[in-house]
Amino acid sequence: MPPLIAALLGALFSAALILAFRRREALRSKDQEELEWKKLRDIADLEAQKVILEAKEKSSTLFEKIKKEESDRQEKLSAFESRLLEKDKSLDRRDEDLRVKESVLIDRDKKNETEKEALKEKENEVIARLESVAQLSKVEAKDLLFDRVRKENAASLAETLSRLERERREEIEKKAGEIITTALERYSRSHITELSTCVFTLKSEEFKGKIIGREGRNVKTLERLTGVDFIFDESPESITISSFDPIRREIARLALDKLIRDGRIQPAKIEEKVEEARGELEKRIMEFGEEAVYELGIVDFPKEIVKLLGQLHFRTSYGQNVLHHSVEMAHLAGMIAKEIGADVMIAKKGALVHDIGKAIDHEVEGTHIELGRKILEKAGVDRRVIQAMEAHHNDYPHATPEAFIVTAVDALSGGRPGARRDSSEMYLKRLGDLERIALSFPGVKTAYAISGGREVRIFVTPERIDDFGALELAKNVADRIRSEMTFPGEIKVNVIRELRATEIAR
């Protein structure tokens, strides 16, 4: 056998041995894997059976629990249903009892009505018999009885009424005095009574000639632009500015001051300074109004209202600065409102704007109250503020407590000594009106207005007016004075009834 064939056969045999060995190893490995997989499957089956058993046990426990809860719920529902049925029966019984009682009451009402009608008929019969016997009607007999009782007990009635009125008045005055005193003590500020004198002081007399100008052209330009009159009297270093409008007077004063500071007084420069004065005064007016509302803590007033308040700085009433008067009133109104439990802010606002109509009453026709109402309504101010301000002269009813407060503080601020200066003509007229009203009542002998018009002393004829009539007369005179006159503070009415017996011995 050739060596090559032998080698080839040896190689084939070796390859066959290797293949047989690898096949046997593969078969052995497959059997091992199948054995391991079978073991794993058996373990998984055991675990699955264990999980199933646990699940069955849990589901059985849960079912028992649910069954028990359902049973408890059913028992509670049954008990609740039983209680509802019992309540329903109880309500039915109560309803039946109420129907029975209602029926009894209806029968009783019918019986009472029948008895009342019978009594009414008997009463009418008795009254008719009494009227026939007395020859007087029921109304006449009642009037006669009242008149007799009044005459017989006039003195005791007058004394009782006087005592009750005195006690009530003392109590009210004491409480009011405490409140007013507290408010006045808490509020204090400097008051400077401003005169609306428009006297401009010059540095030297030579400025008069410059202001007048050649043929008076400078002063004519000033008067035309400002709407005021410049009066050059014998005073060497002063000029009087005359106009009914305080705003115009102030513009003229500012313009004149600016011209003198500048030194160049001529028509063109006059126009420039007058315009500057107008702009400056507009700013000052707004500042005055803003200072007033800031001082009082009022933040929601429209700008047009604030501006009109600033204009009140240049208005006076009986010599009293209207803006200072309004601010003073607002402070007092806030304190009194807090003391008595009223709305503090409404009282403050009503007091502050009570005279706002005076800012334009020299330009627009109408009373300052009506103008003020229109201004506030147009600006959308709270209706309660309008009600508080419109009644301070008793032109409108006092619709709110704040309205009474505004009226009271107006009298306080205007009536304190030194606050206002009244003219002698107005003073004498007020005294005459007081005496005229008192003398207009029957039975009045004489009447005197004393204490500067703060008191009216009335002497009556004792034969015509008794003690009870004196009380009525005092009340009626006070009502007439309150309705027909306007005055600060209060006026006391004293009625004096004096009986003098005179006899002559001969």
C-alpha cells in the first residue's frame, strides 16, 4: 500500500473518531440540559401550586370579610329603616294632634268672635243709653273729661313734664358735653382770621408811577387782564386791589408782585406775568386741596373735588376761612362719629365738602347747598356723603346719623367766640327777628332778645296762659326759630309766667 494512501486513510479514521466523540459529547450535553430543564419545570410547578394555594386562602379570607361587612351594613340599614318608620309614625301622630288642636282653636275663635259681637252690641246699647241720659255724644264726653282733667291737674302735669324734660335734657346734655369736649380737646390748630383785604404794599412810592404807566396804559392792561380795579389813594406805599372775586384778586396780587420783582413794567411783560400768576395759582389751589384731604386721610376724592376744595382757601364766611372751617369740621365730625359709633369717613367727607358750593356760587346761580349737591352727584361721590352735607342748614331732612353730626360741628366751628365776625346790620336783624317771632304768639306780653341773641326771654299774661301752656309756648317758639332762622350754636327760649295779686286797703 503506498504511503500516501495509508496517510489518507489514517487521516480519515482520525476524523471519524473525532466526529464520533463530539457527537457523543453533544448527546451527553443535550441529555444534561433536558434533565436540568425538567428540574426547573418541576420547581416552577411547585411554586405555581404554592402561589395558587396562597391566593385561594387570601380570596377565601377576603370573601369572608366582605360577607361580614355586608351583613353588618344590612343590619345597620335595617335599624335605620326601623327608626325612620318609627319617626314617620310619630310625625303622623303629631300631625293628627295638630289638626285636632287647630280644629279646637278655630271653634274657639268662632265662639270668641260671636261673644265679641254680642259684647259690642251690648256696649253700643249702653253707650246709646248713657248718651241719651247725659245728652252728650261719646266724643263730646271724652273732650269734656280731658278738658276737666287738664284744668284740674294742669299744675301737676306741667311740673311732671318739666321734670321729665329737665331730667332727659340734663342726661342728653351731659353725654353730648362729654363727646364734644373730648373732640375739642383732641383737635387743636392755630386759627388766623383772614380779611379779604387786597392791599399791596410797595417798596417805594416811585413804583406807583411805573404801575400806572404813560397815560395809564399799564394799569389799564392790568385791570383788563385780571378783571379787578386798582385804587391809588393817598397812601404813599400801598395799592388797593378791588374785586368781588377772591381768585381774581389773588391773581392780580401775584402778577403785581412778579412785575415789581422783574422791574420791567410794560404791556407785553404784564401779559406774561399775569399768565404766570394764573398758572402758579392753579398749582397752589390744587396743593391747598391736596393738603386738606391728606390731613384728613381721604384718598378717593376726584381731582375736580380736590381742586374746588383748594378754591375754598380764598373764600371767607363772616371773616372765617371756609377751607380752614371745613377741615376743622371734618376733624371734629370724625371724632364725634367714632364716639357714637357712626361712620367716621362718611362724617369726615360730609363735613369737608359741606360748603363746596361756595367755590362757584359767585359764578353760578343757586344756593351753595344746591350747587354742592350737583357738584358731588356729577363727580359720583357716595350718596351717604351727599346726605350728610345737604342737611347742615336744615334745608333737607337729616337722613343719617352723619347728617346730624355735620350740622352739629358746623354750629361748633362757626359758633365759637372769635371764629366769625358778623356785621352790625345782621346782628340787629337777628335780634329783631327773634323778638318778632316771640311776639307773634297769643298771650305774649313782651319779649326780649338778650345775651347777643343767644337767649329770648318771653313774659306772658298769666290769665291767658297757664303753666302747661307756658311749656307748650316755649316749645312752639323754639320750633319757629329753628325753622325760620339760620344761626350758629343754639338759642335758649325762656317763658316767664308771673302772677301778681294787688289789693288796696281803705
